Amino acid sequence: MKHVEVLIASYLEPAYVDRIRQIDGVRVMYDPALLPQPRYGSDHVGHPLRRSLEDEQRWREYLAEAEVLFDFDHTNLAVLTTLIPHVRWIQATSAGIGQLLIRTGLIAAPITFTTAKGIHAKPLADFAAMAILWFAKDGFRMIREQAARRWTRYCGRNVSGATVGIVGFGSIGREVAKVCRAMGMRVVATSRTLRAGASDSDADQIISVSNLTALLGVADYVVLAVPHTPQTERLLGGAELAAMRPGAVLINVARGAVVDEAALIAALRDGHLGGAALDVLSMEPPAADNPLWSMPNVLISPHSASTVESENNRLTDLFCENLVRYMRGEALLNVFDRKRLY
């Protein structure tokens, strides 16, 4: 019986590897000694790795045999297309892989890519909720006052009754909406697939993507949850930031390229925006002299809002489901759309 050759290309805990091995008709190649070791839980890139010539040869032999990859080989991205002649499907560990595929030339390869769409939606919604509460309750003030051992009472803001504008109403945007609804917030969202004014169980109002400024003008908090595509690059420029309500807070869990960073810095400096919570930036890590580091109304997360301890368990669930589908010749879940780039 012919087996499907599966190569696990980033570190995965042994228990999850065993679950994959239990699928009939699969031969799993996994050698953690040849992989970058994780820097933190659920890390799929790992510490920098320099293999010996012998180890690199062995690793490339695995790549040459593989029909299916769990994750990309981050140690050979620049030449990966030349090393995987038999690969027909790659399961990514991230939802936003479009720019990686373009940079590496993999987008032109005769390979099916499936994303981790949905895996990170709840953790990102948690981050958005945390950011909303942080600014509503003035978390910066609390940190400052505690550090100064100063007890000065103050007045915060209500979250209930405030409006959140969600730009991008896919799996992440919907999870953000559910969390915000639970806090009593009004939800306004833009959607590519729903018509303006459509009734939706997760939103109070759907606004056309082409009418973004209408959302920006009513939202106390704006959450960016769109993929990085040519259409969304610098989606929020100077004019769009100026259209936001005075004192509004921007929360970006999308990609740094979606915002004109210089315009954002200016809007934060002049007081038009009340603050920003940024899980992503235009350059990661940002330069040491990037003003965002030291701005008193900016909360920075090192692109880690989506990473939680349960991630690899959920990724294994998704991969095993897709692996069974692949072997049966059935449609895979989360197939990457080359035209839309997500």
C-alpha cells in the first residue's frame, strides 16, 4: 500500500506528532534535532539554526521525499521551491501567508496551501477586548500611579454602550464582535461579502468597505482585522485617521502594512487619537528610535496576541482533519485563495 509521505517542518510536541502518525496510510517524517528549537510555546519559526553539512543533506532528503508538509521550512524559504519536487499540499500554521508566498515564489508553485484560519481568532479577540478595557479604565494611569506609590482616585469610561468598529468581518472580526457584544457594546463592521445594511447576528450595522469613513466616524474603538493584500495596504492613511472620532482608539491585529505608520504617529502626537494598541507594526521588530515605543498612549505587543498554549493542539486537529480529507480526495478546509491572497 502506498503511503502519503508527511514531513513536519516545524517543532511540534511528541503527543501531537503521535496523533498524526495514527492516521492510516500516512508515513510521518519528524526529527526535532533537525529543526529550530522553539523560543516560546507554540513557536513555529524557532531559534536561528545552522545545520552541519550532513544534517542539511539529511533534511533535504526528507524535503525531496515529502508529498505533504506541516508548515513551511523556515530554514530554506528562499530556495524552498527547488527542494520540494513532490509536495502537493502545505498546511500553514498561520492565517496570513499571502505575502510569504509572494516573497518566496511559492505562490506560482503547483501546490495547494491551506491556512490556519480560525485558529487564532479567539486569542486575537481576547487581545482586542483587553485593549478596549485597558483604555477605558486607563491602564497606563494605574501603572504610573502604582510605580509612584500614589493613591489618587479618578474617573474611567464605560465600555457598555460604546461603539466598536470592526474593519474586516471574517473569523477574527466575528470573534471580536461576539466579545464586544458580551460587554454591551454596539458593533459596526465592514464586510466584503455582506451588503451594506444587511442583517447579521453578530453586528448592529454592516457598512460597505467603500464607505469605511462612515464606520470610522462613529466608532470609539476601531479594530483592524483584515488580511494584507494590495487592496488593504495602507488602508488607514492620514485622511482615514483624521476621519476617526476625536479620542478614538485604534487596535491593530491585522498587519502593520494596513496602516500608514507615520500618519498614525502624527495622529497620536497631536491628540486626535486617544491611543493605539498594536500587535503588529510596519517593521518587526521596530527600530529602537521608532516613536511608538515611548508614546504614553500606545500599547505594543510583539506580534504575540494570537499565540496561546492551546495553539498546537488546535493546529493538529485541523491538520488531521485535512489529512484524512486529502487521502480521500475530498475538499480541504481553509484553502488559500491566490486571487484574494487569503
